[in-house]
Amino acid sequence: MLKPTSLIQLLFGLCFFAILAQARANAQIVIGTPNLGFSQACASESFNTYSATFIFSPESALTASNQFTIELSDADGDFLNPTIIYTSTAGTVAVSPATLDFSIPETTAGENYRIRIKSSAPVATSSKSVPFAAYYKSQDSPFTINNLVSTGAFCTGGSYLLTIDNPGTGTNDSPLLYPNLTFKWYKETSSTTSIFVADGSTLSVNTEGTYFAETNYGTCTSNSFSNRVTISEATSGEANATIASSLGNPFCPEQGATTLTTIGGNTYQWFKNGNIITDATNQMYQTNESGTFSVQVDLGDCSASGTIELVSELFESSIDVAEFNEMLADESLIINVTTTAQSPEFTWYLNDIVISNEMESSFEATEFGNYKVIITETSGCNASIEYLFTIEEALDLFPDVEKIPNLISPNGDLINDTWIIPTVYVSGTNTEVIIMTNRGKVVLQTNDYQNNWPENDLNLTSISQVYYYIITTSDNKTKKGSITVVK
């Protein structure tokens, strides 16, 4: 049995622990209003880190399991369905004041966002921060409208529809590819000022002026804006249909065909040098040629027309040898290339191997084989043109032979194909050469023999044919004999 003093001590201890437990259970902290480390949150793929500082008290009230979170309101500053944008690791934030870094979601877009801080153990919530503009700029580069055509026209009483291009022309990064974005249209009032006209991805215009679009990033600065388009009213019945070239003018055809685009209308007809281009009846027309291109556009109650002097910058060039060439083993062939290319470079190849130290427009070939020269324009278009040609060993029509042959085989193998006689009887010696069939029909009579008989097909059969020759020199010396022609 416990003594009275012991019982009193036990009861006192139990009460102490009960009071302590109750104090811990009722522990509270106060979290101050977060102080923003920024005035606007204009985030993008390359930057999306922002900070907020807050105080809390008492520090001793935090448990080891406590986590601080940052909540983001909706665009109107309402926390009915807040978004958690940061959660600390349990117990890591224990000293006041504290600074936390966070990122905003990619769907963020508005002028009146707020944040607040919450703790989990004990549970507490700060007041909401001051409002701030926040946008995630998922597209932040210039884009095109109206297919980059700088003008448009509408008939009196009508309108002209401006649209954001998707995907647009060239490297245009259309903001329409990002579903969360919205857009604002403006009309210029001077070279440096403009007024807001309407929201949306299109704009119907019935007032003359110059218009453009911007992606709606509120008060955040951005590079997501369009080209300017000047709209006019066709009061005289016909308007100006400006034509734009996607590759510019002049353009480099080595980049591919350029796309000609005109203002929007009901129907189109394209012309080149005044002649109708068959089936060219769309708003766009592709070509890689120079010339005067024009278009007629039906706008409904009126029409429009436009012209562009399109210039292709493909340079001109030529080579002074044929595709196939012959030369003797001890000869050489000089090849010359001419070109209008700007700052041209010349690369010569033999059998697909670069010929070292040959970089001029002229080249002396001394070997047989397959050649190639590539002309490259190093400024302007940076285009290239190549020429292919072959050099083969030529048959020596005037070899130094001692005897007059009596047998030939014209079968195309380049061996003994023609009747080759000593050089004392050939061209330049004023020697008469007569060749006759075995029936006395003359098939060749010349004083300028080129060692080239027979030049034509003799329609040989499997039976050899015999011809006869008479060679008479300038001093009337005569040689006679026969020539057997075998297949």
C-alpha cells in the first residue's frame, strides 16, 4: 500500500504530463504574409524560378514532420481550388524567416495571381500575398499572319479575314500550336502606337488600316507578335493584290521552289509573262523560275490584281568539253569552265577522288578516266553546279606501220577495225587511194586518206569479203593488192 506522500507525488506527475501533452496538442504557429521576390512572373522554357520569403513564430512549435507548401490561386486571386506549386521536405524548414523557390505551371496566364504559405504540423495558413501578373510564355518568337502577305483588300460593304498562319511559312512557329494561348489584335494609330481591336485567332476587318496580332501575355513583355498587314477598301472596283515570295526576291532556287502567295479571295488565276498558268488557281503558287508573275483575285463584288518581277539567283556556267572525249596516251586535254557565280570555288575529281591542288577554273587532264568538276558559289545563294565528262584513249589513225595490211576485222573492238596503211600514203601526201569490190565497184577514191575505211557497216555475213586496192603516189608509183574483211 502506497504512502500518502507517494500517492500525491504520482498524481502530481500524471497531471504534469497531461498538461504537457495538452500543450503540445494545442501548439500553434503564426505564418506571416509572403513577401514576393519579384514583381511579375514572366516564365518560359528557359527561365521559371521565383522566390518568396515569410516569417513564422514560434519556431519551437514545429514538429519534425512539418512541411511547408506554397499554394497558387487562380487568375482572379481566388483560393477556392488552389494549385500546390511547392512542398518542402519534412523538417527541413525550421528557422524563421525562410525563403522558398518555386515554378509556375505552364497553364498560368493572368494579372491577379496570389500565393499563400501553409504548414502541416501544426496546421497553419498565411494571408495571401499581394497580386501579381504571371504568364508562362510557351511560344515567344515572331509569327506570321495572312501568309506573310503585307496587304489585303475588301469590297465596299464587305470585310477581309485576317488569320494566324498554322503552321505558316518557312520556320514560322505558329502560336496556334499551343492550345492554352490566347491572342489580341491591334490597329496601328502611328508608327509607334496602336489600339486594341479584338481578341481571338482571327479578325474580320471592314475598316482600312494596318493590323497585327500578339500572343496575350498581359503586362509581360514578349517577342510573340505578327507581321503587319495593311487593309484597303476597293472603292474603284479593283484593289492591289500584293504577291509575297516565301524565299524572298531575288531567291535561291537551290533551297527549293519559292511559294508565291497573294491576298485572300474567292478564286485565283496566276499568270507568267502574261500567259495563263494552267491549273494555277489557288492562293499559293510554287516556282523556281525567274519571270513576271501576276495574279487575278476575285473578291466577290470586286477584284484585285498584282504583279511581281521574280528573280532566280541561280548562277550560269559552261564547260568547253563534251561529255565523252578522246586523246592519245602522250597527249593532254585542257578543260575550261566559265561561270557568273559570286566568289566561285572549283573542285576537280578523277574517278570520284579529289584532285589535290587543282582549284582553278582551268584544268589540264593527262590521264584517262571519269572526271567531275563542281562549281560552288560561296556568297549570295551558296549554290553548286557540277559537270561530268569522260576521257578515253583515242585510236591512233596514223601509226607508223611498215607494210600495207591485207586483213581487217571491223567488229568494234578497236583492234584492226580500219585499214591502216603506212604514213607515206595517208592524208597530206597527195596519194590517191582506190578501194574496189571483187566485181570492180569503187567504194572509196580519195587523195586524202584518213586510215578510216570502212566508215560504214559493210553488212558482213559469216563469209569473209575480199576488196582490192590501188595506191598511186604523187610521183605515179603504184601499189596494188587485196584486203580480206572478216567479221
